[in-house]
Amino acid sequence: MRTLTRIGRGRLLAVAVVVLALVALAAVVSSEHPRPAASASEQVAFSPSLDPGTALSGPAPNFTLTDQFDRPVSLSDFRGKVVLLAFNDAQCTTVCPLTTTVMADAKRMLGRAGSRVALLGVNANPRATGVKWVRAYSEVHGLTHLWDFTTGTHAHLKRVWAAYHVAVEIAAGQIDHTPALFVINRHQQLERLYLTQMSYASIAQQAQLLAHQVAKLLPGHPAVHSHLSYAPAKSTPPSERASLPLAGHGAIAVGPGKPRLLLFFASWDQEVMDLRAHLEAMNRYVTLAKRKRLPQLLAVDEASVEPSPQALPQLLASLSTPLHYPVAIDSSGALADGYGVQDEPWLELVSGNGTELYFRDLATSGWPALTTLAQQLHAALQTSGGPLTRATVRSELSGSPAPLAALHAQASRLIGTVRGLAQRIRSLRGYPVVVNFWASWCSPCRAEFKLFASASARYGRQVAFLGADVNDNAGDARAFLRQHQISYPSYPVSIGQTTEILPAGLAATPTTVFFNRVGKIVAIHTGQYESQGTLDLAIAQHALG
């Protein structure tokens, strides 16, 4: 379960909440979520996976903490340099590695001028506050001598978090924090705030954006040694064919053809788990798969966030047993984005026709026993259908009763108010209703969206599906819905308004509520559905009875 306005360990808090908090810290130049002035080439297409930043002004609060070498470090030590200040969970396996990769890449893009840029981190983990944790994070990410990653007692860290209005807390056993990256000029004044987006393929573009911002603040405005477009980065979904290089030599084709189980990982996962042992244990899956006719296993190293090209070979060389399955290399991040990877390690099952059937966040849910994994994969394969195209959806929903057809006519639209949502639920008496509470900023919501898209197409002639978009920016929500088509509309709601639908209010996102044919709530599922089979089973039990 993730708390509302948060999307799991190391993930992004609601943009509106963060910006409003920062108004108390500094004078925000624009009250909305602004984009920087763009050149003519940048205006052609700007990827929604990039954060253009929010302009700030005012002094950057000073602080003194302890770095990975157990030395005292103050922000004021870096006066005269441009500082990139990030708030990072020292045990993060989600968005924080993207943030630190962006920081390091931005500095490299400035060439020799990068010597006038300081990379500084503040630990955002209230449990792992010891120096050993910031040292371990720095080592596995190849940052030991490239930045200062600071920590302190919980009380000291809380004061720094509060000074920068960065939210940090433990929710359902996981660390939730704002992945804020501040640009501070040479005079220790706040210049800009960036919030890292969960997109592996956009890392280089975000680094270039950051490098250009820093260059404006350096004497002589040095050149940025990168010339990338800001158009949406290429992603490779399971429905498309691609070829990936293999560790060692050769290449492997991915995409439609046959069912496959993919294991996405990165070498730095070993900081928080015994990655070597888990990789070696998956050799037993290879044997089990042959015996039970399960999909073949392909491991994918997420090289876009590896500290160096040597990281994977060194990891594989350190194994006590050679792996009995291939390891591919995703250098661009296109495969991870296309398959919806939100954490490392991550399991994903795809059917032979490119349909995503099952996924499991191994960092938060743990590695399942092989017998359990086999059962889950068998169940997911039972729901395998064709690729979800617009033509497929139209065919599936053809002949729907008028009240349900009216929902389909409003597919992927953001409409009405919370009262409109309540009235719509009442008007659908006679049909079971499934309401999914989601938000564009919520990573588990985004991850399960494709499951609802598939289920609503297949069950949409019998079941009414509705969305409730919680505490979201309307523009962000509409942009997300344009990119992730579903066959029903969503209604914008605030957390305080959810009592009009749920008597006790909403506890977390995502949450799915099942109403029976007479409008009574029969089940509430809080948290993310991790496979199509699990969601389909819930619909069969709670909606269709």
C-alpha cells in the first residue's frame, strides 16, 4: 500500500503539493507548473517525460551534515560554484538512481566547466541514516569521488528536509520522499527546482536540460557538449520487435513471437539485497520452466543507469555459478520504459503476441518462491489475448447496452466533478460498477493502468468502469490519458471529496472500489494490481459475482 500523494519508495510526490510548499520557501516565478523559455528547436516537441523545472528565487538554506567519508560538509562550502542539490534515499532502487545519473551526466556535458559545478546530496531515508549507507550508495553508483552525499541524525535531517519543504516519511514500511533536485547559483541563491520523472530513456535529455540551465549561471556561459532533441524518447513496448546486445557477445530479439519472462535489474541492486544469490537462484527457474512448459527467462541489465560499462561484466564475473539464461543490455532505457519498469529488480511476463500479462516489483514485494511464481505465471497466461489496439477495443465493446456505451463514448476523457461521479454511479444501478482511484503522478497507478485498459475492454459490455483522478493537475492528467487510452472517463476529485464516494474517505492510491448492481460497495482493494489475472479474478468475484 502506498499513501495518497506518494508513489512508493523514492518516488515523486504530487507536483502541485511540492510547488505549493515551495512558495513558503521562495518566491516562485510562476504560480503554475511552468516551462522554461524554449528555443525554436525545443518548441517543436517537448517530451512529457521531462520536467522543465520550476523557477525559484531567494536564499538557499544553509546546513551542515556528514558526507560519505565521515567529514562535515556545509552548503556554504560551495559558495562560488553552481550546486546541484538532490534529496535521495540512500537505499532507493526507483527514481533516485535516475536523479543521480542525470546530475553526473549534466556535469560531464559541461566539459572542463563542470569543475565549477558541485554535486551535493542529502539523505532522504529516515531509517538508513548512518554514514555506511550514503557510502554504500555512492560506491555502487560510481559516485564516491564525484559528489558529497550527506547524512546525519534523524533530527538533523528533518531540519534540512523542512528547510527545503521536502516531504519524507515511512508509509506501509516504505520510504516516501520528494525526489527534488535544486539548482543553486554561485551566490547561494535558489534558481530552479526539478522533479525527477520515472523514465529511463529520458535521462540524457533531462541531463541536457539541466546542463543548459547550469551553463547560464556560469561565467562565460560555457557550451553544453550535447545536442539532443527534446522530443519524446523512443520506447519499445512488448508489441514491437527489437534487438538487444547480450553480455559477452551476440544479440537477442525481443517482442512478439513467444511468451517470455523478463527480469530487469541493475548491478547496484546488490546494495539492498543479495542480488548475486537471486540471479543464481533463477537458474532453477530455467529447469522448472522446461519441466512445466513455462516461458523462457531473459534477464535485462538496465545499462542506462549503470555507473559504468564495466559494472555488469564485473557482477557476472563475481557469481559463483554461471547463469543458465541470457543477459541482455538495455543501454537506451527504451525497453524498460516500453515494458513499464518502475523499480529494480522487476519481473515482467509478456505473451507471444506482445501483451503484458504479469509484473512484480521485486524490490518492494520480494522474490517469490519458484512454486508460487509458477502458479502466478500459469494464471496470467490463461488471460492472454491479442494486442489491445483501438480496433480490438471497438470490437470487444460493440453492442454494449446504452448506459455502458455512453461511458465508452467518453473514453479517456477527464470530465465533471466528484458530485458528477457520485451521480454517475447512481445512474448505473443495474450494472456492477468498478471505480479506480488513480493519479498521473502515482507510479503504481500508472503501472496498473494497462491492466484496467485491457479489463475494461473485455468486460465493458457487462461492467461499468469509471476513473477518479485524485489530487492531480488537470493538464498532467489529460496528457496521461491521451498517452494511455482507456474505454471509460475519469472524474477529477480531491482527497477531501472522496467521502462522497467512500464513507471513510480514501486512504491511498491506487484504490479500486467495487459496487454491486444495487449500488452497494462490496469490496475495496487498496494498492496496485500486479497482474492481469489478479485484476480479472477480482472483477469476476466482486463485479460479476
